Amino acid sequence: MGIQELSAQLWHERELLELLMFKLEEEQLLLTAGKTRWLQHATREVEGAVALLRASGLARDVEVLNVAAEWGAGENATLRELVQHAPEGPWADILSRHLQVMTEQTERIKELRDANAQFLRTAARSTQEALAGHRAEAGTYDARGMTAGVDTSRLIDTRV
């Protein structure tokens, strides 16, 4: 176990972050299109990607611990600290690049997560408002079989 295994693990984690971004964008497309029928499936896929990332994070932590011991870094060394303890050669640049890309991916994931949460809050609020405005009233029927005195027309915003 060593730096090659850590680098491979970081590549794997970057791929999982890409997958999570894709799943969040997919969820966002469903939300913006109003295709809530499929939302539960998309949410389940997001949760699956998060679970894979958790497992990958644990595997990365093990590899970081091994490399930290090999390079003389602290027992609780972070990836950033490993960059500082890297021996001569390309590893400091390689680890720095992994760190940079993963930081960018994480920021994008946070943006997508926040946007999706906002879409969901807006949709829930619109649904609550629509339901609050809908009153089931018992009416009487006139001679033509129509309800008398009850306005049943409703305007529902389908853009949510």
C-alpha cells in the first residue's frame, strides 16, 4: 500500500463525485420540468451515490493513513498536509491537483444541492397554497343539474 493506491483511490472518488453531480443535475431537471413522478427514483439514486462516496471516503482515509506513516506526516494528516510532506518528485503536484479538482467538485455539488432544495421548498409552498385555496363546499343543484352558487374554477401554477 502506498501513494499509487492513494492516487487510484482519489481518482475513484473523483469519478463518484462526478456521478453525484450528474444525479443532482438529473434531479434538478426533473424538478424544473415538473416531472415529480420520477423524483423518488432520482432521489434514491442521489442517496446511492452519497453512500458510495462515504465508503470511498473511508477507503481513502485508510490510504492517507498509510502514506502519512510512510512519509512521516502526522497520524491524522489531511490530503493538504500530505502535499506538504511529499518527497521530491511529481507526487506533491499530483496530490495538489486531486485536492483542487475535488474541492471544485464539492462546491458544485453544494450549489446543486442548494438549488434543488430551493426548488423543493418552492414546490411545497405552491402546493400548500393551492390546497389552502381549495375548499370543498357542498352545494345545491339548479334545474339544469349545475351546482348553484359555488365557483369551482381554480388556477393552478404548473410551472413548479
